[in-house]
Amino acid sequence: MGRIEFFFSLLAVVCIYSTVKGGQPERRAVIVFIVGVALSMIAAALSNLRFSQPEIGILISDMAMLAAFIGLALYAERYWTLWLCSMQVIQVLSHIPLMIIPELLPQAYYVIVAFWAYPMLIVLAMGTYRHQQRLRRYGVDRSWSDFSNLQNRQCICGRRSPDCRIRLYRGGPAFRIPARQKRACPGHNIAGARGDARVFQGQDAGPHLPVQGR
């Protein structure tokens, strides 16, 4: 298996795994990866430079991915988004050496630009695995941070609904789940206590019921 075949195999496996097993932040990261790789391929196909000069099209694609990952890190309740942002910054900065050293070999420039995609995919897969661990342990895993406007549209089960809101208390987040939504949403079949996360039908939980874990 060649290098390109290995990369696309890894990309396919991680994207499928994160789409099926991940929460909303993991799925959005998958979208960023797929769109970014597609744009980079288009930019490389339209360019005649073949990494002998700075690839402006790929640089623009990398910067767009960086902006998307920064936005995801600001709103998602996930630490791994910070790792993706850090590695994507290095990815963007990897275009600078050829601007400073024109004698840099095209193959070396290509390796520098392409390398960071591999650890970024591994980080996404690890983040999805940790998401599944928290679900098994606590029964719930918040996707969005406290100040995110996406949080108020997401139910405990991960589905977005205007009637399912996460309300915050001093002791931690508690979930309000309308009873009339119980049959409409599979996540509302959870009742009583599951680990440290407790769910109440049709009423607000108080500050004495924080949800542990992320």
C-alpha cells in the first residue's frame, strides 16, 4: 500500500468511526476534514508548481481548516479540539520554509505539509473513543460549552430540539426534558440515575445534581 492509499484508508476509517460513534463536535470535525482534503486535492490538481514553489491554494485551504477548528474549539466541550488547532497551526506554518529557503527540495516541502494530517486524524479517533467512554460511564456527554448557543438546542441524547434544553446551575449542568418529548426521542428513555448523571422527566433538576465528566 502506497502513502496516498494509506492516508485515504486512514481518513475513511476515522471519518466513519467518528460519524457513527462521535457526538456533534466529532461529526463537525469530520466535515472539516473531508472538505479540507477535497479543497487541497483540487488546489493541487489545478497547480503546475508541484511543490517547487509555495502552494497558495493549499495554504488557503489549510487556513480555512484552521479557522473552522478554532471555531469548533471555542464552542465544543472537548479538549481534543485544542490539539487539532495546535497541529493545524503548524500545518499552516509549514508553508513558510519554502518562502524563506527557495532551494528547499519539493519532496521535503510536500512531506512537511502532509505530515500533520496523520496525527490529527489519530487525535480525532481518540477523542471519539473518549466520548464513548464517557457515555458508558455517565450516560451523557455534553457536546457544547456553557456559552455556546448550540447548547440550548441540544438534548441529552445528542439530538437538537428547541424543546430540549440544558440549563446550568451553580452546582453543575442539569437537564430539563419535557415529558411530551419522551416518546419522540430515544434518549428520553433514560430515567432515574445512570452513573452520576440523573435525568428527570418534565422538571428541572436542582444544583445538587451535577453531571460529572465531559
